[in-house]
Amino acid sequence: MNEVITAKDKEYEAMEQSSAPGPDQAMSDRVNNRSLRPRSEAFKEFMTTGWDDNEPVIEPLESSHYIQARLDTLGKAFPGERIVIPAGQPKVRNNDCDYAFRPDTTFSYYTGLGEDYEAGAVLVLNPVDPDSPEAAAGKTHVPELFVAPRANHYTQDFFMNAHYGEYWVGPRAGLQEMTAMTGIETNDIAQLSDALSKDVGSEAGAVRVRVIREADPQITEMVEDIREANGFADPDGNTNADDKLHEFAAEARMCKDEYEIREMRKAVAATKHGFDNILRKLPSSLDKPRSERMLEGAFNAISREEGNEVGYDTIIASGAHAPILHWMRNTGTVESGDLLLIDAGVEVNSLYTADITRTFPTNGKFTDFQKKLYQAVLDSQQAGFEAARPGATYSDIHHACMRVIAERLHDWGILPVDVEESLSPEGQQHRRWLACGVAHHLGLDVHDCAQARYESYQGAAIRPGMIFTIEPGLYFREDDLLIPPEYRGIGIRVEDDVLMTEDGPEWISAGIPKQIDEVEQWMASMAAEGAKA
């Protein structure tokens, strides 16, 4: 549990140094008993001696081989400008406890740093002098990382600083380690303000600064102060400039390189193992209170064992919860005979995440009625897959999926108009039962590249290297009076991850069963394993 130095700590330190106790020393002892540190000079000297010099061996990250190309592309889009990309800070969960830190996605993409490297760090791309050797070699920028130095046992921060001290947080990468891991020159974060201010101005030949605004408010405020002091006092103009940077960075991630594709395959493989673990536990969880959470725990355990974390909050939606698109309370009882919708993905250590949805019959066998509805969703997804070709758009996938859904709803007598009227922009009645989209980019974020322009995303041609989902569904709420009673309280979604190649789309999640017979066989196999455990 993290610890912070509070005003009470400072008050108590002052009292320690006084021969007379303070009026509320007893209260201070009680309130601060968890965060109270010895502060005598003898203790401080004692804590900096007698430690083994077992320095960590640091190897370059696999991602480091791909970073320079990403940085070169980014720099060429903003010649002569300084680009600032913060990692962000830990976010408070409650009181003095933080959520586990996850770096900003843009920072991770341009440094290759995943996991919890490194709260407070900042990547800066400095424009090169036009007369420099770097410029002669075709470079526009030189990257530089700024991080806090290691707070190891040679420093008082080792035991005094709960954010960086290795007594509290364990060994962490410092300046030399970060350079070795990323291939990017790394300097002390204390130098950041001066580095950002250098040569900034509005005159010809001076430097303009852009920042990923949302990543770290403290760094954004620092950049704004530098801008205002150097002739860039237009808040709207600064925000627009920063938005263009964020937009470019999002669009740059759309086509994945070889490293990213490998990481995505790892994420999908780990997600399959998570689903396996759910199915092992499913039979013993049936009809038990909060059994949705039992299954959530089974998946989330694998995400921590094989990856960094879940890529997003796991959805375990049984029975009438399944038509609720973002059901994440997972407090329900999984009852025999219902359908169980599970939307989950493992985020691996590099922070790339899978995004998979499967719908299961809780007792291991689909009824004929459930098969009819499930097959309609499968057929819709396959239509979307067949529409996905190099040069196609997300709209092509969307319309192919929607046509199948509208046709089936019409066949079942649910759609109040004919298929073509419903599919027209003026109609859309079928969307009552499938209101969400059916495809999105996937990568470092589960809804990746979300800051991209419409014309670069939904309206753009799909290119080789793009990874995306296809996820149609049918959502029949239990309070929907426009459908027959037997449909009410049923939700079905099938979602898979797709890599576009030169030869067409590839299901990279093909190893996770979804055909009716295969799902039933998979469930039986995992149930047998669970019974033996």
C-alpha cells in the first residue's frame, strides 16, 4: 500500500525535534501510525549502509528496435517543433491509495515502455539544428526521456520517498536503465523545465511546443506557462495544436508493425486461457449467489498470471444481464439453462490487449431456440468478415453485419417494417436490438486510435496491418414489450479480433471456438478438467 507524507507527518516531525510534546501528539500518533517514519540522523545514516550492491541487469526491450521508426515518422509531421509526451501520474483510488499505474498510450507507443514504467516520466522530441549533423542525416528531432533517478539504498529517498523509494516500491529503472531499455537518451526529470523552455518563441526560427494534453495535467500546465511567457498566449490555438498532435499519434497506430502483431497474438492466446479457466469453474458456480463474480475472478487471475492486467473491465453477463451492453457489476447469479455473455481481454505486459466475446449455454448445450438466435449472430459476423478486404471501409463491415440482423428479425416477425426500409437511413428500426457499432480498431487501447479523424477511421480504407474487431449481437431486454416473451432477457454477442493482410482478413482469434458444436465440445472438455481439479 502506497504511503504519502502528509501535513500531519510534518507536524509530527516538528514535535519530534521539540523537547515538549505537542497538544495533540496522542492524536497524531494514532492518525499517523502507518506513515510514521523515524527521522533521527542516526537512523538516516544507518539506513544508507550495509546493503548488497546487486544492481539489476537491464537488456534492451524488444520494442526498442521499432521505436526509432515511429519517432522519425512523428518528427517529420512536426518539423521545428518540440513534442512533449508525458507518461502520466498515478490516479487516486481513495484517500492516499492509488490505482495501479498504467502509462499513457501515446507515451507507451513512442517509448516501447509497458507495464508500470514509469509514473511521471516525459518523452520529449527536440527539433534539430538545421545545420547539425543530425539534420544532414535526414533527422528532424532527437528524442530525450526524462525520469526520476533511482532512489536506491545510497539515497535518503530510498526509505523516505514512498513514490520512488526502492525500500517501498522495489527496484526500478533509472537513467541508465531507461537508456538501455529504450535506446533513448535519458536525463533527470529535474532538468525538464529548462529543456522545455529552450529556444521557445514566436519569432522566425524559434521553437513551438506541442503536448499530449490529457496525459499529465502538471506537465500541460508547465507547457502552457512556457508558451504564455514566450508569445503563445492563445488558449484555443494551443489546444488546437495539441489536438492535432494527439490526432496524428492515434492515426499512426492504425497499422501495426511486426512487433505489435506478435504482441496481439500473445494477448489473444492468453485470453483463450482465461476463457478456459472460466469454463472449468462454470459448472461448480451455477446457481450460486454472485457467481458472475466467481467467473470474473477466474478470468482475471489468468490476466495477472500471463499478462499485465485485464485490458478493460471484464463483462460477465448472465440471463437478463446479457442484453445490457456494458454490464460490469457482475453481481448476478449464473443460472442453469440461461445464456452467458462474456466480454474479456488480457492486456499483456507491453499493454496490447485482446477483445473477445463469447456467449455460452450455461448448462453446456444450446436449446433449439438459443441456436436459432446464436446462429443469426454468427452469420452476421461472417458477413462482416467477408466484407472486410483491403480497400473496404468500416462502413462496409457495418452494413454487411446489419443486413443479416435485419433479415433475421424480419424472418422472425419482429421487425415492424420490411428489410430495406429498416436498413435505410430514415428507418433503422432493427437497431433497437443492435444499437452499437460492430467494429473498432484494437491495440494498445481496447478502442484504439479513438482520437483519429472520422475520415481516417470509419471513412478510410482498411489497410494491411490494421487489427480490429467484428462484434455483432442481438440484445433483447427483459422489459421489451415489442418482442415475444420467449426472446426477452436474452443477449448474444460474438466478437473476434481480425488482422488485415495483403491477402485479406485473418481471424487471429480463430483458436477460440465459436461454432455451436465446437462451443459445446469446448465446454464439456473444460468442465471435465475442472471436475478433476
